[in-house]
Amino acid sequence: MTPDENAVAFIVKVLTANVAEELAHISGKSTTEALREFMATKTYDVLMKPNSLLYRESPACLVYMVEAERAGDWRRWMED
């Protein structure tokens, strides 16, 4: 069963908030700054495309992808 557009939008919002909180915790930055940085990533761009199904992944997976992206490790980024 595929969630409807409203459910996907809600899931994406929750994931975005959780990822920003985790990135803030890791970096020592504010959640707002971590959110801005996350929203500037390719990972976030992909998350915003429902057909990518990235919204089905955990916040930890998305943090892993952001870290791989920041390191320029696109092979690791593509694994998830």
C-alpha cells in the first residue's frame, strides 16, 4: 500500500526535523543552522522527490547519506 500525498508530506517533514536534530547534535550547531545545511544537500533534494522513496528510510540512514555527501563519497552515498 502506498501512502497518499499528505502522508508522504508529513513523513518528509518529520524526517527532515529528525535529521536536522541529529546533524545539530553531531556538529554542535543549532538545529536551525543544521536544517539550513541539510536543505542545501543533494540528499534533501532526493528526499523531496516522492518517487525516490527515500522517505521510507530512517533518519539515521539520511544522516549517513549527508555525511557521505559532505565527504564526496558518492559510492557510499549511492549505497542507501
